[in-house]
Amino acid sequence: MDVFSWPFIESCFKAFVPIFFAVDAIGVLPLYVGLTEGIDPARRKRIVVQSLVTAVLVAVGFVLLGKSVFSLMGIRISDFEVAGGVLLFVIATLDLVSEEKPSRAGIDTIGAVPLGTPLIIGPATLTMALILVDIKDIGLEATLVAIAVNIAIAGAVLLAADLMTRLLGKAGSRAVSKVANLLLAAIAVMMIRRGLEAMGVIKL
């Protein structure tokens, strides 16, 4: 397929819009500020790079192999949502009840989890990607391009968070950190609830 042809560009745009709202880079920004509160700018940049690499690998791997692997292992999207929700809830709760800064080990891995996945690339984005791949007017190539562009946008938004951190100062950043982790816990509960609803365990 000619990547410069109008039909392909149109297909990419059709895939871009739903993935843009699924990724929700603006919504991830305060969570990123909260998770990286107190970390020096150079390390924050490394965390952003780690999150983007993780997001790309997870997204591309899932789009290419997700259906086959999930089918082979008997895993459903709802299982993925519940597992991701539980993980996010634990991370948010630990930070909410602790006054200490993250350990070095925690700092070194937050770019991959939870930023890369499931915040930038989570169950909603992965599910949407699988749906778009099967749509005749979109397909695999356009979906992958749309994912790549959205991940790049997310990276640009996260890198702009340094300015926000400087403007807020230490006290402001700490306040945002607590509010962000409360939101993170709420997002985790939502993911668990949606997963349980999809399983038919609960009905709301």
C-alpha cells in the first residue's frame, strides 16, 4: 500500500481518532507528574523514553500476536483489565499511604509499569486496536501508524510536564502527586469493574 496515497492517509486518520481518545495523553499527564514527583529532570526524561519504548513494544506485539496468544492461553480482554486494574490500585495505594519518595528500584521501573502500560497503552487502547485492524477501511498498517503517532504525542505531552513541575514547586508537586494517585486508584477500580462486568460477575 502507498503510504502517501490519500486512501491510506484517510485510513490512518480514521484509526488515529479513536486511539487518541483511548490513549488520553492529557489525562496521563497529572498521573505522570504525581509518579515522578521529586525525581530530577534527567531521570524523568529517561522514564519518558522507557515508557514510550514499552508502549510501542506492547502495542505492536499485542496487535500482531495478541489474538493468537490470548486464544492459546485462554486469556480474555476482561482478564487483562482486571489484572491491570489490580496492579494500578496497588501502586496508587502504596504512594497514597506513604510519605517517602519511591525507592530507586521503583523509579527505575515506573516508566515501563505503570506509565508505558497500562496508562499510555492500556486495555482500552489494545481493545480498540484489535477492532480497528479488523475494519476493512483501516487494517493493520493504518492502525500501527495511528498507534505510533499517538505514542509520540503522549511522549511530547509528558516531556512538557517538566515545565508544570517547575511552576508548581515542591509543595505543589506533592499535592498533585496525592491527587493524581487518588485518580489512579479510581481508574484502577473502573478497570476492575469493567473487567468484572465483561465477565458477567457483576451487573451495574
